[in-house]
Amino acid sequence: MTAPDDGAPLAEDFECSFEFRPGWIDLTLREGTRAEAKALATHVVNSLDPLALEIEKSAVLDDMVERAVALDDDAPTLAAAYYTESGEALVGLTVDSYGDDGVERPTREEIRPALLEWANAEVAGDPQVAHLDLPAGPAVRVQAMLRVKRVFGLRRRLTGFMRYAVLPPGMKSLIVVTVTWEAIARTEEIAELAAETVQTLRITPITLEGGAAIADRDIRRGG
């Protein structure tokens, strides 16, 4: 899903948070630098149980740094990943917001086709679509497999994904939660984990009255 090319962006501030269960790691970068990603990953990896890890701590650290940088590519509102006790990265999650000033927010039906748009992949097979009423607001969810494009003519890799478009009441922004994974054999387990996590999503509008202005990137990365 890509943002519109024209129109002034919607200036609407909010806090975004989840009640993450153990295993989820908040990889949101506020400065968007590799140094920040390494500091965050080092703090997390040093807190892991070394007896439970099945891979080297250095490998977990490297994966977490690269994953944090990759998830931050489009400066999401929030980014996270789920790691098993053995150190395997199972799921990536991002939250983004969309909206143009003066443009009415699309309905669940209108936004559904855009949820299947990917810049570097194509949907494989028929997607599963569901309309939901989440605590954060009405939502539409799509789930499918993607054939991710590769260079040099190699076979395209299959990746699973779920996307939620959430319409929080009292706001004009559209909130999109994207979950991706490569462990296709564990799709059912991952889909349940993602659904459980998105149920805990909370979107809280912020109204600034007086005081110094706060950077948009910092406000939206609350929680």
C-alpha cells in the first residue's frame, strides 16, 4: 500500500500502542539511524536468556539491527517483531497512517483493493477478507501470500502477510497495520498471533493546547 502522490498531508496527531505479549520487541526508531538500531538491539539481546537461544547472540543481534532498519524504511508510526525463545525472528509488524487534508477518509470497502498493493510483490491466490470491529475502531483485514520479486531471474520467494485498515472513531486518519512472515509452514500459528496482537491496538488522538510544538514523528510513535 502506498501513500497518495498529491494533496497536503493530514496533520493529525495520535498515540499508538499495543499490549505486546512476551516475544514481541518494539523496534521503532525515532532517529532512524543504524546506530540507534544497534543500541536498541544490544539492550534487548543482553536481556535474553542465553540458555534458551539456539543461535549465537551475535546472530540475533545482527538480525535485530537489520530488521529494525528495514522496518523503518518508510518511517512507520510503530515497528515491532516477534522473536521466539530460541532467537528466531518469526513476524514483522508496522503501523502507518494515511490521510490528505480536505479529503474524506475512505470506507472499509473502498480501501480494500489498496491493501493488496505491493511495490515489490504480487498477491498469490485469492486473499481472505474480513470486516471486523476492533477496540481501535471498525476495520477490514486481508490475508494472503505474496510472491516477492527477486533479481537475476531467480524464483520468487513466498511471504505471508496480513493487513488491517482501521478507521478510529473521532479521527480522519486511516491506520494500517501490516504483518509479514516467511515461515509459511507456521502461517496458522502466526495468523492467530497477529490477530491476538491487533486486538490490543489502541489509537489515542492528541490535542496540543499551548506549550512547545512536538515533532510529528515523535508524537505518532507513542506507546
